[in-house]
Amino acid sequence: QKCLSLIKKTKFLNAYITVTEEVALKQAEESEKRYKNGQSLGDLDGIPVAVKDNFSTSGIETTCASNMLKGYVPPYNATVVQKLLDQGALLMGKTNLDEFAMGSGSTDGVFGPVKNPWSYSKQFREKRKQKPRGEKEDSNWLITGGSSGGSAAAVSAFTCFAALGSDTGGSTRNPAAHCGLVGVKPSYGLVSRHGLIPLVNSMDVPGILTRYVDDAAIVLGILAGHDPKDSTTVQDPVKPFVLPNLTDVSKLCIGIPKEYLVPELSSEVRSLWSKAADLFESEGAKVIDVSLPHTSYSIVCYHVLCTSEVASNMARFDGLEYGHRCDIDVSTEAMYAATRREGFNDVVRGRILSGNFFLLKENYENYFIKAQKVRRLIANDFVNVFNSGVDVLLTPTTLSEAVPYLEFIKEDNRTRSAQDDIFTQAVNMAGLPAVSIPVALSKHGLPIGLQFIGRAFCDQQLLTIAKWFE
Ligand code: GLN
């Protein structure tokens, strides 16, 4: 009840696309019954959770924040949603995002941008008052980051205790950093993608947003494991995720990738990053500079691979099978074209166009195949560093604290993604686990996060180290 009332109170944040009040209350009632009857309880029994609106939910509208899927009601639950419900979680609703998860601000969805709850914190309000006169009060709110900004705002505003995001190039870690949360991107293959509406199949993973590392570990433990409906999931059984209390980090080796020290990095993030490294060192850990030499190709390589997979993925939205259909009867092709023009925003259409260009017979070798080779080099950089004895890498998550909406929209989606995903994207190309954790508040009173990157399938070790640092 308390979470539902907070959802109503914070409606202006635009965190939710659909609030599933009736579902949540019914689930709560059932949970209470189980408790009173002394039945065995699930690990999330009675715990309110929210789900990004690009995960299929049975009987509940799933829009991807796009006109294309407005009114689309899936007939089944994504595996991760089902796993949460099987453990007794209460579904509070479906959260807002950039259209089809393409973006890094949660500003580009058809239901409007998500506002960062920290915009309304005491310290930041003080600062707002000092803005030049004439500027409208409400125009200066901050973005949440994205594309899982709705999920981040939902957890940050205490409307639920955990939320699912998705992470293809940073979409869970980026809003986690901007909203003062823990954001986990699991190893590719550890968690099922069945029912997650794809952006880039070879990089997508369900992500987890919580307030504390322990909470994220509980959720990851529930979600992890083989799914017969997703052939890319791990075959081996996954052990439960119980994080030990690490007391001694002196045997750890922490790598600091020198390519991540970019000129655009804000001085505050930079200084927190170096303080974090110092802390590990002062506790006896070995902290070494490492090199990931192909880092600078990561953004452009991601662009070619992402748009190519998008071009292929979005072909299913033709007005016949799902969601929107334009009422035009000149020809089938005209119906396809008009449906897609009305259904997708500029960002999605732009990516489909670029992707089809890269996949043209005459371009395929030079772009798509080349990008796949570069992707391998980027992934090998990480393998080399981990093979040299490094346990985890420590990096910034974002260049700076969350920026005001008006500043953010000055640049187009592509430029923004290129800047904002600089520390997160390569991880998706390499399929590695990573976590962003909040480390401090900036001088404006806004949260700043740092990222730990781990070896493939060493998610538990990664979270254990993050917990120590937390
Ligand atoms: N910003 C990236 C993009 O726009 C990442 C998106 C994501 O992780 N879903 O593609």
C-alpha cells in the first residue's frame, strides 16, 4: 500500500508506463495468506518489484515506449518475470524507457521523458534557485540516464525494492549511477533473455536495479540459470548467490584501464575514481594500471553491430503480427511502410536505415564482418588483462553526474550514446559481468557511481568485491 501511494505521489517523475495496482494487491493478499497459513515462502515473498516495459508480461500491456506496440498484450511472461513471480514478488508495474531501449537518457520514449528523483532533493533545489531569472522552475530537472530510467526512478523513489532493466550498452548501469543505485549487468548467458524484446541479441542482458548490492545478489540468484527457451543460457547449474562478507582484500588485484582516463571525464568523477583505487591500495590490494588497447574503436564498432541487429530485429514489426497497423489498403508494401513510419520514432528508423546500409551486399564485408572482428579484439583485450592476474577492473560508470534535461537534448541520440556509453559498451561486446555502485555525492548533492568489471561468469566474485566497497 505504501509503495502504491508513493507511485501516485511521484507520478510526475513518469517512471511507470503502466501501474499494475490490482495485480500487486492480489499478489500481496496471496502472499499474506501464505504467511498466515505458515506455508513456505519464496525469496521475494511480498516484495514490490517493477519491470521495464520491454519485458513481456502475460496479460499486461508491453509497449517498449513505442507507438508500434501501444496496446500490445503478450500472452506469456518473460522467463525473468516468471522467476520473480514464482518467488512471491509483487508486480507494481511496467517502467518507462527510451523507445525500444535505444538511448541513454530515458528521454526518447513515446510516453515522454523520465525525471530523476534527485532533481527534487534539498541540495539540488537550493542550486536551482540560483539559476538566472526567467528560466522556468520546472524546466531544469535532471535526466535519469537510460534507457532503463523508469526502473531506476521507480527504485530511487522507493516505489519498489528492485526493478528489472535491460543492458545492451550500459542501459542498466548508466541510470543506476545517475540515480544513486546499484545496477548489475550479468554475464551474457547467465540470465535468460526469453521474453525480453530484443535490441541487440548478441549483447542484450536483463539487468537489476536495487539500493544495495546484497539485494541485487538475491535477485540475480533467482534469475540466473539455464532456460530451455534461450539457447544462449549457461548449461551448468548455477550455485545460489550468497555473498560472503569479504574482510580481506589484500589478495586482490584491481586493474585500472588507462584508456578510460578520457579528457571529457569530469574532475569530480576522476577524483572519486582515484580515491577508490587508493582505498583498495591502502587495504593491501594490488592496484595496477592496465591497457585495453582497442577501447577507442568500441563506440563505432557497437554502432555498426547494434544497427545491423536492429535492422534485422525490427523486421518483425510489419503491421501484421504485432501492435500497430496503419489503415491503408493501396498495397501490402504501402501498409508496411506507413505502419513503420507511424510506429517508430526517428531514432529507431534511423538505426534501421543505418543497419540495412551496413548489411548491403557491397558493404557487408567492409562494415559488418569487420565490426565483428574488431569486437573480438575488444573482447580479447579483457581476456588478456584477466589472464595477467587482474581480478576486477575499476572504472567510472559515467562521465559526470546527471545533467539537466535541457542540456541533454541539445545533442542527438547518436552523439549522446557515443559519449554516455563510453565506459559501459565494451563490456557488452565482451559479454562480461559489471556492476555500478553509488560511491559519493557530488558538490551539487547528486550521486556518482563507479563500475567494477569482472571475469566472465564470475558474477558472484564481482558482487562480493562491490559489496566490500559499498
Ligand atoms: N545507449 C545505447 C544505445 O542506445 C545502449 C542502450 C541499451 O543498453 N539498451 O544503444
